[in-house]
Amino acid sequence: MGRMKNFAHEIDENDTIEYMAMNLGISVEELKQLSYKSLIVGDGFTRDIIFDLEKCPNEIMSKVKNLEGGNKVNYWLIDPKRLEDER
């Protein structure tokens, strides 16, 4: 399998609601209570989660890790070190 196919396979395996919740530092049940948009960015290797703060419970949002600008989280769908190792 080629390098890009390996990456695509790993991204598919990691692009789940469970992986998203883990990266946000909350449970899947808590994630289901939030209002957000989810976009794949960065050549398909990362995901942005943009929260609608007016519709999200504050007690859950206070647990979310790595908030940028108060309403956005970006995380890798594949280990960035693997990308560097392949170059």
C-alpha cells in the first residue's frame, strides 16, 4: 500500500466521534449535547471543530481542551511526526 493510502486509511480509522471526543477531553455523551460545525482542513490531516457557544452548555464547554478564540479546536487525524518521517 502506498504512503498516501496508508495515511488515508489511518485518517479514516481516526475520524470518529469517539476520537473527536477524546481530543476534546470530553465524553461522547457530552459531545452529543454540543452544537458545532466540523471541517477537515490542512490537506485532510486535521479537523476543525467550531462551537456555537450560544447553544452549548457552559459546564461542558469548560471541560473542552485546547479552545482557540473561545470557540474553536483543531486536532490532527494522524500523528504529525509520521508525516515528517515520510518526507
